[in-house]
Amino acid sequence: MTKSIVTIVWLIASLLLPGRTLAQSRTLEIYWIDVEGGAATLVVSPSGESLLYDSGWEVGDRDAKRIFSAAQRAGLTKIDYFILSHYHADHAGGLVALSKLMPIGRCFDRGDFIEPANQKWRDNYLSVCGNKRTILH
């Protein structure tokens, strides 16, 4: 009888522990953000870490504001990881404006090979990510 009571008390206590409840309440969240071209995607892990893939256009900070709004809806105060697919206006354009709205942690890209016409987007990317950048091979 005593063993049964101990087991029941342990079971009830383990179900009521806050850490256990929180671990089960979060799911992987994926936000596709309409940036009218580059299709920025925000991923929030169950642990709360965030990853943003591309940042849309520069157009009047429109896309940076859309990404920031999605991040706020997800409960974020920063972007932990940013991945830039390539140095084109519809993928890198919103990064500078977004970095003024919220901190951006580590950055990942595919290196410095670019078309001369896209030098501006590489320069903008490096202005935000230059000292926290990792080149993926």
C-alpha cells in the first residue's frame, strides 16, 4: 500500500513540475513571411531558438517590418541565427533594416562569390554580419 501511495505522489508531482509542462507545450513553429519575392522563413524551435532564412527586399523597410512582426508574434526579442541563401536584393535587402529593429546573432552564408551587380547586397550583409559570420561549404 505504501509503495502505491509513493508511486501516485511521484506521478502527480512529475506531472505538475513546471519544466516538464513547458517542455511539452512548445512545438516547432515555421513562419513563412510574404516578402513578395524572396520568401523569408522564420523557424522557432521548441527550445525557443530562432533561425531566419533570407530577409526579403529593401523596399521602404517593408519586409524588415513584416519579419519583425512575425518574430514578435512568435514571442522573440532577437533572431539567434540568420542564413543568407545568396546576395540578391530579394534575399538580402531587408537585413540592415531588420538589424535596427532587433538583434541578430550568428550569420551563415555560402561565401563571397557574387556577381558585380550584387556587390551592394554583400556589403549590406557584411555591415550586419561581418564579425559574426560563418561561411558554409
